[in-house]
Amino acid sequence: MEPNSSGINDQRPDIQQNSSDEHDEGGCCSRVFCNPNHTVYRFVALIFMCLLGFGSYFCYDNPGALQDKFKEDLKINTTQFVLLYSIYSWPNVILCFIGGFLIDRVFGIRLGTLLYMMILLIGAVLFALGGYINAFWLMIVGRFIFGIGGESLAVAQNNYAVRWFKGKELNMVFGLQLSFARVGSTINFIVMEPLYNWVSTFTVGYHRTGTVLFFASITCGISLICALILTWMDKRADKKLTENSEHIEEPVKLSVIKDFSGVFWLVTVICVAYYVAIFPFVALGKIFFERKFDYDPQSANVVNSIVYILSAVASPILGFVIDKTGRNLYWVIISICTTIGAHSMLAFTFWSPYIGMVTLGLSYSLLASALWPLVSLIIPESQLGTAYGICQSIQNLGLAIVSLITGIIVDKGGYFMLELFFLGCLIVALMSAVCIAILDYSQKGILNMKSNERQMY
């Protein structure tokens, strides 16, 4: 696949800058904010693309921010607690891939995004209701539905990014999307404990947990509103397209999967092996910091949220750096190595956990900005929904299995053994990245080219 190497005005391949069209719209606002051909219009759309994931990430880590409260109010152990995370991932082992394929073949990106956003909201409300009536089975059902919507929504979000910003800005855009999503996670870890304490002034027991989760589900409603606005903006952009050119796409068939290269499958291995050392760690990190470093619950939440706080700030900056330098694979290898260093500090030393968590946050931001755009360089654009769906599906398979394993490891062997397990996963990710670099070099590929070399190619 040859990437678009043109400038900012034609990053979305199907929207071209046309100065004469700007005069067709009346008034300054119409010519700037309501004209799909204008650069400002694209970046307003980017804001709503980024906000699509806010509610999903905010609600995803609700249990992690209130781990001790969940155990106390709902009378569950660590193994049951991590089930709330693994049940999020299990349905997406298959359904996330199907969701991506349906975007390519059936729904299209706009309808698919709205459907997945509504599924996400329904799941969040059911999860809160289960907590309010102390029905753990209903919480599991809600989390299951929430997972179906959340991961398929991430596929749609990636598709939107490539659709509008394929080219020199794509690394920055992926970083910015991650940044906004992690703002949701960061705010979750900061506000959930005080919100729980406030709710405790007028309710008791498991009703506290349910009430807090109902408040949290409001963020999914906000993301749904953003999805509706983005749908209108994308539809307007397509209307401009049909006025200026013909746009014919061949239907995607499942048989295209057999043509995906070995490099693509190695990318999916990194997605699994790297992210299982991030998300499960953060989910269980609060009690880890309380026990090893003798932090109070609020302080433990703050240090645990550093990964997301840093990624919210650093991801678009690091994405911009990668856009300017290229060399995506080198950045991926560097990020994995520094992540290994971060987990080693947390496992083997009693240095301030802020050092390890800052390193972890920067490394995570770097990897996400460098890794996910690689898929758009490997797979044709018409198949990206299917490709990103496969990545998300395999990643969720790993997260579902590892979430259960981590709960058992903590119950049986403690957090030190858990850190050794994470280090083993990161070594697998590092070996996979090195293999991709070797294959890309031997095939004279574009994955590790400098930015200017990739544009010339």
C-alpha cells in the first residue's frame, strides 16, 4: 500500500481543497467551519473523533479506581474483580473483528459508529444498575455489552482517523485520539474516589457503588452526542465529494484476510504482548501501591493514573515527532525497552513509584503513536475496518485470558510474581518488533523509512 504523501489539505484522500467551493458558502462561518474543504473543518471533526472514546475509557476503568470499594460493598475477591475486566474482553475476541468487517461491508463508518456507541451506553447503564441492586450477574452482563460497544467503537475511531488524516499527520492524530481517551481514564481515577465519598453521605452499602456508576455512565451519553455531530460532518463531507467526483469502492470480502502479510500478524502480537502489561497492571495497581509503598487510597489512585495523565499530554507531541522523523519501528522498539525498564523499577526497587510510572506513561504514549498507524501502511484503506477489527479481537483475547491469570497470580503469588509475568510478556513484544524490523529491511519496505523518504516513495 502506498501512503498519501501530500500535504495538509489533502490528507483525507476523498476531500480536496477547492478554493472556488468556499465562495459557494455564505458568510465567514460557512466558509470556514461549515465547509468540508477547509482545513479548520477537518480539525473540528478531529476534536469530535477524539471525544468518541472519552466515555468508553472513563467507564472502562471505573472498577480500577474503586477496587477496594467494589470488594467491600459487593463482597467479591480479586478473581471475581478481574472478571469485570476479562468479561469486557471475551466477547470482542470474535465480535470486534465482526464489528470491523460490518463497518467495511454493511453499516459504513457513520452508522456503525452510532450503533456501537448506543451499545456502549446500554452496557454502562446495566453495569450501574447491577451495582445498585447488588446483582453481580447483571454487572457481568452489562460489562459484556459494554465491551461489545467499546472495542468496536475503537475500530470505527481508527477508521475515521485514517479516512480524514491519512498521510503526514496520521501519527499525531492517533496520538491525539489516545490523548483524549486517556483524559477520560485520568479523570476517572481522580474523581471516582471523591465522588464515592460524596455519595456515601446520603447512601450506604452497595447502593453507593451503583449510584457512582450511574454518574459515570453520563460520560457515554456525552460521547454519543459527539458521534452524532461527527456523523453529520462526515456526511456533509461526502456530499461535497459526490458533487466533485465519482467515488466507487469494491465490497470487502472475508477472503481478504488470507492475503494479510506476516508483518501484519506480528503487529497483532505486539498489540497483545504489550498491552497486557499496561491495562491489567493499571486495573490492579491501586492496591499494589497501597501495599508496597504504604500509600493511602487517594494517593494510590493518583500515582496509578500517571500513565493516563502523561499519555494525555505526551501522545500528540510524540505523534508529531514521529510524523516528522518517521522510523516508526525504531520508536516501537525504544518504547518496549523503556517499558521493560519501568516494570523492572517497580518490581525490583523501592524507588519512588512516580519514576517508574512516569517512564511507563511516556513509553506507552510512544508505542501507541508509532504502532497503530503501521496498520494503515500495511493494509489497503478499504480493508482497514476488518484489519483493525482483527487487531482489536486478538488483543482482547489476550486481555481476557491475562486478566483472569493476573487475578489468580495476585491471589496465589502476590504482586512481585505479577510483575515478573508482565516482564515476560514485554520480552515477547520486543522480539516481535525486532522480527518486523528485519522483515521490513529485507523487503525494502516503508515501515521504518524516514518521513521524507516515505513521502517520496
